[in-house]
Amino acid sequence: MKILVTGGAGFIGMNLIKELLKEGHNVHSLDNYDSGLESNEHKGAVYHYGDVESVTLMDTDFQLIFHLAALSRIQPSFENPTETFRVNVLGTQRVVEFTKSIGAKMVYAGSSSRWHDPLQSPYACFKHMGEEIIKLYRKIYDVDMEITRFYNVYGPNEIVDGDWAAVIGIWRKQIKNNKPITIVGDGEQRRDFTHVDDIVDGLIKVGFSNKKNEDAWELGTGVNFSILEVYEIFKERFGCEKTHIPNQKGNYRETLRENNDALNQLGWIPQDRLRKYIMSL
């Protein structure tokens, strides 16, 4: 099958492409390398450098599109809401329209932020708007599009530098630089950490299934940890110290997978690998 992955040089995209190539698919990536690196490229895939809005210049014979390209962190969205809107909303609309025009199936990478007030951050609002665009097109144009929602993804090749790093990546960099781990707020906020291998497995199951979800497929482990509990694992592994920094805008108190549709209907079986992963670093 000929497949396009937008954001294919990013953390999740590169892991997805690796698995799709193993399964023998003809895989293309569209990425501007804003967060992805050339070192993330896999031999056998075709890589196209370009902004998400340039998707209309791509081949028209793709059968499946995984739309992962996005500005994917909360805090940077406060600094640049206009660019976040352009990429996450206008970019998504462009990919949706392209998918419709070529008669392909699309799988959209949504966010667990959907379950919180979308007005807490530009990121949450614009990812929510991306979902609404897809639901609009499904209703009006009867297109084949599915929404997935990710929960706090971690794992090999995660981003550790810059604005796009998540908490595990940030801490890894701090430990490498012999600095104390920074904990935002009181550290009692809880997160459903989901290994990238499980995210990739979920995406593939959604992409190659004929099953439909009127809302979205929730890709979370179904277990959550407080940030302080995660710190204790890091402390056990590295003997590191911690320091608390002020709470940040848009910082949710809890994420936890909202339903079991992916497990019950797709046979998706995520695993709690967080402790094992940290201890392996």
C-alpha cells in the first residue's frame, strides 16, 4: 500500500514509518524538519521536505494518510498562537481536503487535551478545532477519516532538546547536563504515559481496520502516575535531585485514557512500560 505520513521525521512519525516499512508498504514522508531530524530517516522510505500546507503538491495515489504533522507542545503555543493555528488548523484542513480529493483514508493524531477546557491554551484549542474539521468532513462529505488521541508519548528517539521536548525528554537532558530535574508546580499532577511502540501499534490498527469510531480512538495506557512518582523512578535510576518551578498556564491536573474502544474493538493492548524504560536509560 502507498502511504503518506505527515510529520514523518518527528518522534512518532519516524517510529511509525519504521514499522510500516517492516510490513512492506511504500511509505512517503512530508516534513519541514522543524522538530524532526535527517537522522530520523529510514532507508526505504521517500522523504519530501516541505511545510504541511504543501501537501497538495504530493502524489495523488496515496491510499492511506497518517496526519501527524503539528506543533505539539502546550507552552510554545502561548508564544506563537498564530503559527500554531496555521499549522494545526489550516494545515489540518489542507490535509483533510487533499485526502478527500484523492479518495484516501486518513488517520489524524489528536490529543488527550480534548478532555480539558480547550480554551486553556492555543494548542488545546487548535487541536480540538482539527478534530472538528474532520468530523465536519465526515458528516458532510462521507470521507474515510479516523481520529486518534495520544496520551503523553515517550520512548526511544524522543525529543530531548528545544521547545518540543516533553517531560521525560526534558529530564533526560537535565540529567545529562548534571542539573536537577525541574518539576512544574506541586508535582501532584498525574499523566497517562504511553510508550511510542503502543502508539504506533494503535495507529496501524486504526489505519488498516474498517471499524469506525464516531468520536475518536483513545490511545493511552490506562494507568497514570504523578510527576513526583515519576521523579522517584528517575531518582532511583540516576540519583538526581529535583527543584520545583512555578506552575504553568495550561498545565492539566490529570490525563487518563477515557474509554476502551481501541482495546475492545481493535484488539489494541498497551503496556505500562514506564518504569522499565526509565531504568533502561
